[in-house]
Amino acid sequence: MKRTLGTVVLILLAFLLATCSGPNRATRKLHALFDESWEWTLQEFPEYATYLGDDRYNDRLTDVSLAAVERRQKYTIKLLDRLATINRDALSAEDKLNYDLFRHQQEISIEGFQFKDYLMPVDQRNGPQLSLPRLVRFTRFRNTKDYEDYLKRLHQITPYMEQLMALMEAGKAADWVPPAILLEKVPDQLVAQTPAEAGESLLFQPFKNFPEDISAEDKTRILDEGHRTIREQVIPAFQRLHDYVSQDYLPSAREAVGAWALPEGDQFYTYRAKVFTTTDQTPDEIHEIGLQEVARIRHEMERVIEESGFTGSFDEFTEFLRTDAQFYFTEPRDLLLAYRDICKRVDPELARLFGHLPRTPYGVQEIPAYLAPTTTTAYYERPAADGSRAGYFFANTYRLDQRPKYEMEALALHEAVPGHHLQIALAMEMKDLPMFRSQGGYTAFIEGWALYAESLGEEMGFYQDPYSKFGQLMYEMWRAVRLVVDTGIHHQKWTRQQAIDFFTANTAKTEHDIAQEVDRYIALPGQALAYKIGELKIKELRAEAAAALGSKFDLRTFHDAVLGRGAVPLDILAEGIATYITENQPDQ
């Protein structure tokens, strides 16, 4: 049968459209929903956008009113409804995973709506006394518009504080109030934000150094308005919050430190445990895992003590570590230089353990003085999403007699590489992941990986002396103790002192560190469970892969498989490693 030229052209066009038309309708709808949801997130939480390096909303602060909370909850429910209209069966395997993870995030959020923890916006680790100075560090000041946006933000601080106090008042009425032991630290934090002179405020710092290309006229105008706004609005707003917390809120605080004392507290804590571990393990099961891990690691620690030649008891050894001057620096600069030296010694070893490494750089900095007394030994801050800011490992130089040298190798491996920076930067550089995955994640995976990274130290030539090895075991013990202490406080009704005593009996952590850590667990129910649960799963999967693959097991490709899809729930990680094992089985 003859075909006309026109018919042939139509057939060819149809073929080209069928083969080159790109994503199908379900895929387009899915990614449009991802994009809309991500943009909504940045608009609703502009400080988060700033943190990621997106400057479009730098003139705003988050609306934290009760009406805004209700509006966000309704939007989340609608997101889930709209997701259900997308044909999952028409998606690729990778987009099916994206679909499932997005659905899981909305479902877990909706499940949490029954709890009113948003009515507790201020404690020793949360609140504008910490978040606003931190926001300044992430804000870029390059031109007149950047300063004008910042001035608009400063003008919003007064209504923002009013919204926070309204939340706290509602929390009092609903019995959602933090423990007194946490709130007792807040007035001093707020005092630090109410200096006698506006120029001494941490929020005034951007006005002290202007870029050269801003005109003299603009500098004068901006400086005058900045000084006036901080003097007449910002400092008085902090003072009002200080007075409210000191005179009204703190007297209403609860004495019990555990989440069990909150309305529906047992259900709330079970929910938090599920969120942070991405498992259905009960608080009692997690408590038992913790006790078993404490016993196992304690045996390892005692073996190291024996190998060190120390002849005293475990308690005498830990007291020796806490008090002997040889284990402590006397100058902050020396501590920071030592951390930088460790990181530089780690860097060249990474190629032996990983096939893929991130391009984004990282650095080591000192924790700001205003934050240091009430925060942890160290923490990591991720890079900006647009590459404008490196990742940073922040080390605490407050009270150097509480920052022992023997813990530094393990801590650097956790916070920098191969821990947080390596994992987070790799995920951020994965261009095929939707933003909610590349910029987000799951605590059990993220912190579990960082704890697992500490155990890689021996394979990279670290922990060569018994003290550093003991330090690594002490950090692992610290995370095992967390399982016991967190569930003890929030489920088994332990007192704060019980938690401190258990911590002291099983670690060489200093008294200051232990108190700070226990108060952190009180403030963040369930978060501390993520570390050990995640690490145990990664180690379990490594053992399974090594046993299944035998001589074909390659640690580099295993690590790439663990990290290759970004941070995921632990059951999804297990499925991924099962596929990795199948694909790498030796020939029969």
C-alpha cells in the first residue's frame, strides 16, 4: 500500500512526539506539586529561605500566630489530598520513591497536629534570643537592598514578639509549658539582647561594616534608621519578652521534666520517637536497646583502660580524664587549630572509603560567645543551597576545662568529614532530587550516619593512643546513654538528677557537658534517640552486605549506596542496600 509524503510526515511526527515528549502527565503533576510546596515553605518560613541562601524573602519574619498555624495545617491536608489525585503507577521507580517520601512527610505532619508543642516556642535552645542573632550570620549584606530588607525585618520584631507571647499564653491555658529548669536560663539569654546602647546589640553588627559600593548618603540613612529601630523597637521588644518570661511565664512552668507530664504526653512521646527514629520501636524497646549497648560499650571501655596501663577503677580513670591538665587546652585558638589539623588529616583518607565525594568546602569556626554557655560541645551548619556559603563545623571554646582533647578526633569525624558535611553536602549536590529531599532529610539517617562515621576513624588511621580510642568509645557510649536517658525522662518518669547520675556513671563527659546534654534531651523529646538507632541500622546493613558479598564486598561502593539517595527513612535505606547486594552478588 502506497503512503503519501504527508502521511509519512504525520507518522514521523507522531513517533517523535511519543518518544521525545518528556515526562508523562503524572510526573509533571508530581514535580509541579513538589515545586509549589517547596516555594510555599520558603514563603511561610522566610528565615529558612535565608539560611539556604535564597534572598527573596529577607524582608520578612515567619508569621507565628495561631491563625498561621491553623492555615499551615489546612494547607498540609490539602497537599495530601492533591497528591492522591496523581497516578503513582505511571511514575518511574525514582519518582515513586519521591511520591512515597512526600506522602510520608505530610502524613507524619498531620498525625502530629493533635499535639500542641508549637505552643512552647521559647526555652534555653529555642526562641528569638537565639534565632535572630543567628539569622544575622546567614544574611548577606552586599548592597542597599540587602540593608533595606534587613531594616524591614527589624521593624517586624515587635509584632513577632507579640505573637510569640500569645502562643505562650495559649500554652499556659492548654498546659503546654516547658519545664522550669529550662526556662530558668532564658532571662539571662534575653538580657544579652538588651544592651544599654543600640550599637552593642548583636543585631546591629551589619551596620558596622558597609560594602564599599554603597553610597555615603545611603550609608548615613541606613545607619541612622538601623540605630533608631534597634534602640526604639528591637531592644524594648526583647525587654518585654524578658519581663514576660521572668514574671509571668516562668512561674507557670511545670516542675516535671518529662513529656509524659504534658497533655496526652505518652502518645506525644511515642509519636516523637517514631518521627526521629523512622521506626515503630516503642519507648520500652528503645530503652532496652540502650541498656544492652551501654553494657557492650562499657566492656570495650574497660578493655581500653586495661591496655592503657592504668591500674585504678573505671570511675578513677574517668576522674583522671576529667581533671588532668594534660587533656585540656588553655587557649581557644589552640583548640580550634587542633580541630582544623584533625580535619586536614582526615581529608586525604576519604578517597579510600568513598567513590563519590562532595565538591562543597567546609571550615571550622568558634561557636559565638552569646550562644556558647548554653549549647553543646559542637555542631554543624550546612552550606547555602546556592553555594554562596560553605559548610561549617562549630566548636565550643567556652570553659576549655570542659573540652578534653581525647574526644576531639571522634567529634571532628562526626561533625565534618566523613560525617555531617560529607553526607549533607553530597545530598545537596544531587541535582536529580526534589528540593524537599536534597535540602531536608531524616534525623535517624543524618545523625546515624554521623555516629557511624566516628567508627571509621580506625580505618583512617585515627584513635592510635588509648585516650583517643577511649574518647571514641565514650562518644558511642554517650549516644547509647541517650537511648536510656531520653526514654527514662520522657516515658519512665525519671528525674533530671537520675538522668545526670546515669550519664555520669557511664561516661567520662564533664559535669558541665552532662548537665547541658540532659537539658537538651528535656527540651527536645525523642531527638536524641535518632543517633544510635540510625548507626545500629547502618552497621547492621554493612555486616549483611559483607556477609552476602564475601570477597566482592567493596566498602567504597557500599558507602556510595548508603549515601546515594540522600537521607531516607531506615526502612527505605534497608531496601536500597538489599538491591545493592542483589546487583553485586558474585557469579555462581
